[in-house]
Amino acid sequence: AACGAPAAAPGTTSLSPETTSPSPAAESSPSPAATSETTATAEATGDTRTITDALGNTVTIPAEPRRVLALGEEGLLADLIDAGVKPVAATVNVAENVSGFAAGELDGIQLFASAADTSLETFVALQPDLIVGSDYFVEQIGADTLNQLAPTVAVGGDTPREAYIQTMAIFGREDEARQQVSRFEQQVEQAGAQLDAAGRTVSMATIYPGPNPAAWIDGPYAPPRLAQELGFTLSPNADDLGGAEVRGGRAFISLEQLGLLDGETLVLLQSPAVDGEAAALEQIRNGPIWQTL
């Protein structure tokens, strides 16, 4: 679950998009724009529905699918459950440590680590009648390949909020999804005012094994994105980083650059499920630069 995926075992077709810590479990709390031209649209005809998905593909799906396979991560799984759909199986970041769900919500769902233990042979054995996947997963595996297993609908967009609306639309609940998003945006605005966030700075960081520190300067992950929506300013920002590598909203910095984490509050986004993170954090905390933060 650290930034990369192992090689496929012999004889398997590995499905291994990049996964990271922190887990995108909170991807159901996306950033402002809640509309998208790629929102899935559906037209019901008898026992089927016709879907135009986020990749522009037109797919005919069962009107009431019974064996849904979810190919995304925790965000997609949460969206499906919110749509009243319990998939037979789903890919997640770390199958042994899935957080953010109520007790019993995941009962009966077979969970696979998205960066390992997944193959087309495994999915064939599940006998899905519908596959819902993030546009990234569907493109990596191939829509044509997945459609040989079951009708496949890709969801995506510029924000997870758009993906939520698209996922709900597959099952005829787009209007409800837009109302939910509107309520959420109102709550964010109210919370930002209560926190008096405007003009205040927050630093967010993850210490990966190595130790390998990363400063979060933007989305797509929910914590830095939500901090910005609330009105906080993330520190450091892109202008402070020089030539630092930026990937997935985080800038990888050297140990000597830890002083860039100079916000009024420092939030560490760490996962106990990732081997080596706790030790890496402890090593940096015991160093001289950390003591100056």
C-alpha cells in the first residue's frame, strides 16, 4: 500500500494501480464543483438500463444487478453502499485494515488489496453481472477486457464528489446524490466559518518508510482538499518547494526541508497498516530538525 505495487505472480494478470498511504477512504468528501459533463446517465428499458459512463462508453446493464464487482478503492465502495448496493467483492487499499465504515457494512463483501491478490481469473470466479470501476482502474485493465466478464461502467470526474454522483446515477439516484452534495457543501461552509479558518495555515505531512517525508500541498486526497475548502491555507505551497517531486498532491521533501512544515497546526496523515511507517515517523521525531518545528 505504499507508493507502488509488487510484480504480478506468475500466471496472473495483475491489477495494480498506484496506492498510497493515507488511504483514500475519505474520498467521498470531495472538492467544490459538484457537476460534470461526464456524469453517468441512464435510460431504463424493461430489465436493462443504458449507461453512458465517465469514459464515454455506452453500456447496457441489468436494471437490478445482483452481483456487483467494485474496482476502485474505499471511496467507490462507500459510494456503492450509499447507493444501497452491497457488492459481492471490492478492491481496497489494504484488505486487512479498512476503515471509515459502520459496523456490519462490509459483512459478506470479499475484499481484495488493489495492488495485489487480484487477477482476471479471480474476477471470473465471482460471476459478476455488473462491474463498477473507477475510470483509472477501468483504463488500466481495459474496458473491452472487463466487458467480456460483465457489463462495465466507469465512474470518475475531476473530484470524488462527481464520482459519487455518477455512481448513484447508475442506480437511478442522481437527484438524491446532488441533494446530498449540496447539503455537504453547506456544512463545509458553516464549519469553515465556525473554525475561523480564513487566513490560518495548516501543514499536512506523511512520513513514509525510509524515512521519506512528503508535504501535502493540494488534493486529490480528502484531508488536504477539505482543509482548503474550509478556508485554511496549506503550508508549504508549490512556490515554496523549488524542484521537489510532486505526485498525487504531495511534495516529497528531504529531511533538511522539514522546516517547511511551518503551519500553525501540523497534521500527520499516517497509516498503521503500512509496514515501516511507524518506525520512520519515530526516527524523524527523534531527529534534531523535528525538535525545531
